[in-house]
Amino acid sequence: MASVAQNELMTCIGPGTAAGAILRSYWQPVALSEELDGARPVRPVNILGERLVLFRDPEKGLGLINRTCSHRGADLCYGRLEHGGLRCPFHGWLFDVTGQCIEQPAEPDSSTLYKRVKQVSYPVVEKNGVIFGFMGKGALPKLPNLDCLTAPNSHSFAFKGLVDCNWLQLLEVGIDPAHASFLHRFLEDEDGEEGYGLQFRDNVNDIPMTKLLRNFYRPEIKVEKTDFGHRLIALRNLDNRGMHVRVTNQVFPNAIHIPLSNEMTLTQWHVPISDIKSYWYAMFTSFGEPVDQKRMREQRLELYELPDYVPKKGKHNNYGYNESEQATETYTGMGFDINVHDQWAVESQGAIQDRTREVLASSDVGITEYRKSLIKAIGSHKDRKTRNFSRREHEVPIAIDVIAPIDDWEKSWLAADVDRRENSSWIND
Ligand code: FES
Ligand SMILES: [Fe+2]
């Protein structure tokens, strides 16, 4: 439970807010590279309560600048992409990728006014299909030390989805290991082969993940503080078959890093558009075979509408809820795509969850610990006493599922990760 003031402190993200300042201190995904495919690479970007425009100049690269023209406020998303920048169609002012005005064609030839006009702009970098922007103050931080950012493009895939709620409740799903045994429960098991690129569909050793989560629904959850954020270890004692160890991570402030399958991991950022809308950005990384990007994209395009990555199942159609399916096939009755389940869970909490009315339990330990860190970071940032922990180089978070001997599980998951890295083609190149 949180007070009204704490809830506001943690959830409001616009310019000048406390949580907004924390999120702005880190690189944030602002778009997928594929959004700039096509003849005219210009896209609106709404992020952290700011309205921006992203464009790719063929020579000068990417620009992320304020969407409102400095002259008299017209919308630069309708700009002409030409001559080294984005030109406002109202009076032809031209802005380069840094936001600097470089031409004002209606002004006298001798005018130098253009030199003193600059749009707000933010630095951007592009990695494996995701464009990141930095909206904070001061020196540029390093990108986080994550496998999805160092893997070759062939071994990664990126996608995103729109969710109608505040960013924090979206993040809190990813640090809640208990919900997988309920929200994502399948009453019958599926053939693991059908589950390529999907979560909770692999087998761990010989046991289907769906069965393991269904039958062992009371995990012991351990949370460890690390220099990137938090490591969550969910232990399910499978009696004589060993200990199932699922290691997931919270990468401060708004990302999670989890296992997807035996050879893939998923890193997901929960990025506020406004206080009541968010995008999740997902980067999938394979340690084994190259990722079948075409198949992964087709799977997701069956569920999301472009250009805004709006889910086809949502509040408007009751998330596809079907009561006979709920009786016989899935715990939710909302189909087999776990994104739909998560989306229902977070949107049904309300646009901003009222945390003054919740009852946190022992299985919510990940959420409790994370909130403490967020509130502490907000305090430190305000007092400028310390820098946030993951602005410096940090260890690479490990996300893995293993079944280990009950008395040796702590070493086993680390050993399994070493093994995976030793056998990976791209790590050892
Ligand atoms: S409003 Fe953009 S050039 Fe005049
Ligand atoms: Fe989930």
C-alpha cells in the first residue's frame, strides 16, 4: 500500500516531475527502427508527456526534436524532409537533426535570426531495431550492459505494443513471478514446437513450462539488490524432480530482463507516453540459432495494428473473453497470447492504479523492494547526493530457467548460463 502522495510521486512522469526526472536520466526506447522504413522517414514520438518528431536525414542521420515549430507553432510531423533537415510547411523554416534552424527563406538574405533559433532536441542512438533517446540533463550515460544490445542483429528481434495505463503498473507485472502460475495458466499443455518465440511454451528438461507453472503455483521468491537493479529468483520445489529456478531481473528504472525459452531472452522497457498510456518495447535475443525475425514479426502482426502498435484485443472487445474457454482451456478465457492476459491485468487496475487501496502480500516482495529503490532514487536525485545506480557500467543481468539439484540450485543456474555463453556462436566470435 502507498499513500496518495507516494503514488503520485512514483507514477507522474511529465516534465518537472520526480519520477519523470529519474526516467529521463536513462536512455529510453523512443521508436522501432522499422517505423522509419518507407519513403518518408518521419514519425511523431509521444514520450514522457512530451510531443516530439523523429526523422532520419539521409546524410546527417537521426533527429529527435520538439514537434512544435519555434516560429509560430505549426506541427513539424507534416514537415518536408529535405536539404539536411525537416522543413516546416508553414513558412519554410528548416531544422537540422540537432534542432538548429538553418534556413528562414522568407527573411531578408542578410538576416541572421536563424542562428538564434533552436528546437529542443535529444540525442539518439540505434541498436538492433530500437531507437533510444536521452532526455535527461548532463553528460550522456552509457547504454545499459545488456545482451540484447551487444548481440548481432541476426540474433535479435524487436517489437512494441500500446497499453492504456500508467507505466508503473506495467513494470510491476514483470517483477511479480507468482502471477505466471495463474494469469498465464493453460489447463492443457501445448506442443513446445508450436511455441517458437512465445513465452512459457518451452520445456524445461522434459517438463512443459505450462505444466510446471500450473502444478507448482506457490514459488518461493528471493530478491537480491544488484548494481543494475534487482535480481528475482523464483524457486519451485518439484519434489523428487529437483528445484525449478527461474531467474528474472529488474533493470533500473523501467526495464525487465527475463528468460523467453531455452535459447532466448526478452528485455522489455515500459515507457510512458503520458501518465495514463505507455508502450512496452521488447528486444528478443537468441544465444543459439539466429532469430527467425520474419516469423516473430508475423506472429505479432496478427495481434497488433500498425502504425501505432495498438492491440487488436482490448477493452473495446472484452479482450476476447470467452467463458467456455475459461472453463476448459485457459485461466483467463482470453486466448493463448500472454500479452493479452497482461494487458487485461494492468488496464483493469485503472489508468493509474490506486495503490492506497491495495493489499500487498509476501509474493509481492519484488514490487515492495522495487518501490523502495524508486523512492530512494527520487530522493537522491532531488538532493543530488548520489547518481542512480545503473548510470555506471554494471554486470550483465542473467535471465534463465533451469531445473537444479535441490541442494545445489544456487550454483546450477550460474553454471547453466556459463554453458550457454560458451556455446553461443556470437559471444565467442
Ligand atoms: S510556423 Fe513553422 S515556419 Fe512558420
Ligand atoms: Fe505476465
